[in-house]
Amino acid sequence: MSVNEEDLAAVGKQLGREPRGVIDIAYRTPDGAPGVVTTSPKLPDGTPFPTLYYLTEPRLTAEASRLEVAQVMKWMEARLGTDADLAADYRAAHEHFLATRNALEDLGTDFSGGGMPDRVKCLHVLIAYALAEGPGRVRLGTEAVALAADRGGLRGTAIPADWPTCESLGIDAHQFDEHYQESAR
């Protein structure tokens, strides 16, 4: 893995600060911008940084925040408690995340990110993970990206045009309308 100076400058502009611990661009938007970076499990100063995939692209981060305010995380977490297949998928995604991160450097922890494997506490992490690994690795991440694409109008610009749609995933994208409208203000 490697990242060039041009990519680091672009990520720095996206973040509004110098990026730390970036070792690769894990996902580029269809229009070419870095969207997700892979970070080292330890920052250059030795600080543990368990978030392997970090969402940097402003359109994506803004949409993740709007979806969080719209209470998408509560909806997802409630489903974890009632859908055994979904819970198993989330646990498998957690284990894959740990194995991938530990292959770079083992932090000696079972913390992966985003609340995995029992909670959903950060759509930024889920969206970054899904975009970095592609649809199908983490179902809740795939759904979050679909919501961002369909609700945020990001399909074909910040999110691949061929990403699964809310309709194809069986999600009513309008169930969050009331809270989503509040978050867009």
C-alpha cells in the first residue's frame, strides 16, 4: 500500500487539516476524488487508531451526518436485535475488519469501529467500510451507502452508479423523511 503526495494534499483539503497515518486510498469517487482512506492502526506518534477505513470526502461525510440525524442508526440497531441473519452478517463484517486491520498491525483489541458487532453508532464508519470493501461485505454499510446515494443524490458522483439501490435492497428510503428533512436544514 502506498499513497502519493497529490492524494495526501487532496485528503488534507477535504479534512481541513494534515492527514495522519494514511497509507492508501481505499475508495475513489466516480469523479476521481479520494473518498475513503486506509489508515495505519497506529498513527505516526504511536497513538492507536483502530478505524481502518476513514471517510474523507465532504459530500459523503455530510450525507452520513444527515442520515445519522435522521435516526437511521436506531433503525439499523433495532433490526440487529430481531434479525439473526443480519446480526451474523454484522459479526462476520466485524471479524473481517479485525483480521484486515490486524494484518497491518495488531492492536491487541477486539474493537473494530462503528459499534460492531453489537451496536450501530457511526454511519461514517459503516459507509467508509462498505465503499472500501464493496457492496456485500457489510450489509448495514451497503444499506447506508444506498441511502446516501438515493437520498443524497450522490449516485454517479460520490457513489458508483451501479451501487445497489434502496429499492433493490428492500429499503423504504422515505421512512426517514420527517427526520431527514430536519437534518437537511
